[in-house]
Amino acid sequence: MTSSDKLLPINNNNNAKLQSIDTDIPQTVTTQSKTSSSHRSTRKFTWIRYAVIITVSIMIGFVISTIIHTRNQINTITTTEISEQNHSSTDIPLNKIWNQHGSIIAGGNGKGNGSNQLSAPSGICVDTDDQTVYIADTGNDRIIKWEYNATYGKVVAGGNRKGNQIDQLNGPKVVIIDKNDDSLVICDYGNKRIVRWPRENGAVGQTIIDDISCTGLAIDNNGDLYVSDDKYHTVRRWKKGEINGTIVAGKNGQGVDLNQLNSPNTIFVDQNYSIYVSDTRNNRVMKWMKSAAEGIVVAGRYDKENDLAELSSPVGMTVDHFGNIYVVDARNRRIMYWSPYATEGKIAVAANEKEAHSKHLSNPFGLALDRQYNLYVSDFWNDRVQKFCIVSDGN
């Protein structure tokens, strides 16, 4: 054996080291892999946890919002129901009774043009905010206002003798309040015109409609003006800016049919734009629904067996927010009221004598109603305005 053929001695320690190195390499790789996998799992779990927390938070917020909204709706419904119940139980007047002895609230000191006198008062209206009464003092060619409990009135339009100038009136028949611009709108009957007069400190009026035989006025929720005309037996509506107006009741001339009127007088427009008309010479009150071609009779019909069903020359008229109709039954010298769909009326105030007693009326004309359902009546020939207080609403 040559020296080159001699075997080198095997060092067991070196071999062990090699084996140890070989063994440690896969272990290190495996450990690193496990660590990385564990880190990824931890991150994944963290994101899942965040996602769950966010989702749960959103769901909780939605549930809370829904509960609050539902609770508010329930509270609103409950409040509305309670309000309606209270309104129904305290406000709806049934079997109303008025004191048959009126109290004089304006005039009553003989015919004259003094501040405590009236002359043939006709149309009246009441400012329900403060119970001030505005009176068309026809015989004195003026509009006079009487504040609550006042002993004398204040001239607010006309009063400068009969005439057709801008500071004069000629036999005014009707006055209403337009709160949209704090003015009075007046049927200046003798001058065949409608004038607007500032409610406070108004020195002169403004003619807004000319050449019309006006006997009734009303204003709807939109501020549109309605005018009854006893010459053409119509009711017209004037929207702001219109010149000629539009006929909304009585397009077919004078007559007794449901699409006709005969000397229409006082008018009233409700919240649904239905028009109520005192159809004086037809002895009835008509109701024309919005855009209707004809009206329906809501008060007054011929019935020789029942005088409560009849009217004779109805003039002043108004309607409350329940649809009850109050009307001056002039020739019968009484005030009637009719509930919706009634076939006969009820007597609110009966005055069978013409004398100036507090229980008597002589040619009653204008009619107004305040928030407490007290009735105001212009007593034409007695030169005064009387108030008949409600004493019972049937509850």
C-alpha cells in the first residue's frame, strides 16, 4: 500500500458537526415558516376582529336609530290622536244654544253719524284675534271699527261725505279683512267698485275692481279674491294680477236651476276652496265645490210642512271649520244654523218683533262669528250691531 493509498482517519467529531449542520438547516427553515404563518394568522384574525367590531357597531347604530325613529313616530301619532280627541271633545259644537237677549256692542244710540252711532249698518266682520268689529256703516258712507268693549267707534275708511273720490265711499255694503297685507276690502256699492283701504292710518283707498255690482266678498287661502255680483248673478274669482276674473259660480244667468243664481249676496270660501253663496231671491244657500259646473243646496228648501227647512231672503252668512252654516233668515227675522247634510235648520236666535228691544231684530243683515261661536248681527233698521253669546255647546 502506497502512501497515497493510506486512508485518512475519520474524525467522528467532524462528522457529528456536519450532521448537526445538516439537521439544523431544515429546522431553522421550518421554524421561520411557522413564525411567518403564525404572524399572518394573527394579522388575519386582527382584521377579522376589526371587521366584526365595525359591522356590529354599524348594526347597533342602525338599531338605535330605528328605535328612536319608531319612538318618535309613536309619540307623534299619540300626540296627534290625543290632540284630535281633545279637539273633538271640546271644540265640536253640538246642540248649540245662544242667549236670546243680545248685547249692543256698536251703535244703539239712534240713527246718526256720531262716533257712537250708526246708520243702516249692513256687512260686518270680526277680527278673531282681538274681537274688533268692522262695520259697513252704509247710511254714513263709511267703514267704522269698534274695538272690544268700546263705547264708540273709529272711522277707518270713508266718512268724508258721499262721493267717488279716493277718500270717499258711497253706500258701502260689505267689508272684509285681508290679513295678507293688513288691509280692508270694501264693496263700495254706490260707486260700483271694490276698494282696498289700509287697515291702520289709511287716508285714502285704492280701486282694485271697477264697474261691478258687488254684494259679497271673500278671500281664500291663496289670497285670491271672490266677488258676488247681483247684476249678473255670478260669483267671480280674481287671482292676483288678473284683470277680468273668472266665473266660478252661476255661469248660466239668473234662475233657479242648480247651475244658476238669483241675486247672490254673502259668500264664504272654505279651506277646500268650496264656495258658499247666499242665493237671496232663491231663498237658499248654495255650495259650489271647486271647479264644479253646478252647486248643491245646503240650506233652505220649500217645505210647507216644516218652516225649519225654509229660508226667506237669506243674506248674511258664514261657515265654521266643521262645515256648520250660519245664516241670517232676514224676512223671518231669525238666525239659523245648519249642520252638514241636514235637511232642516235649527234656530240660533229668534226675534219676531221689529222693536229695538235686545231680543228683537229689525231687518237683520250682516253676520259674523268669533272663535267662541258668539254671533254678531247687524240690526239694519235699529242702527246697531248686537252680539248673541253662546251659553251651551251641548257638552
